[in-house]
Amino acid sequence: MSADNHITWQDFEKIILKVGTITKAVPFDEAKKPSFILSIDLGEKDGIKKSSAQITHHYTCEELIGKQVICVTNFPKKQIGPIMSEVLVTGFYDDNQNVILAVPDKTIQNGAKLA
């Protein structure tokens, strides 16, 4: 990694990453690429937020319900077709550029912030 790609600790502290539990997942038929619309419970303070996620290769709607995910919660809202995406669900690309979700390895309270 070149020095041009480095960020400061203060830059990193600006990103708010929180854990939430997926409470609803439905196909996003209007999306350009196969996607789901997720409802994610981010705890008492943030409530339930929507997100569009291109994660259809590795997941079904049914298996996403109850799964905890790590979300960026302080991006501006983004209009994606007919929905307003309120958080960014994080993940990693596999060898075929399909997303595998970033998840905590133990259950934790919704809204917990990345330390």
C-alpha cells in the first residue's frame, strides 16, 4: 500500500460501524443488478434502517433473517430506485466478485459500535 492510501486515526474515527440484525429481506426486483432490500435493526438509538444489498449469490432472503451484520451508519442516505438506502452493509468480495457479508463471530447487542 502506498503512503497515498494511508488515512489518519482521526479519519478512521469518522466512520461509524455498528452491528444490526436483519429483520426483513425481500428481493429488489427493480434493481439493475440482483439485490435484496434489507431492514436492519440497529438498536434503540438508531432503530430499523433499510439497505439495498447485492448479496444474492451467497444468500437467500430466508437465511438472512436474524443474521447480524456490520453496517456503516453515517453515510448520507442514497436513493436506489424506489428505495432510500440508509446504511451500507459491509462485506468482502470472493474470487468471483460476489459479496460475503462481514459479520460478528458472536451475537452482540444491536447498535454496538466497532471498537
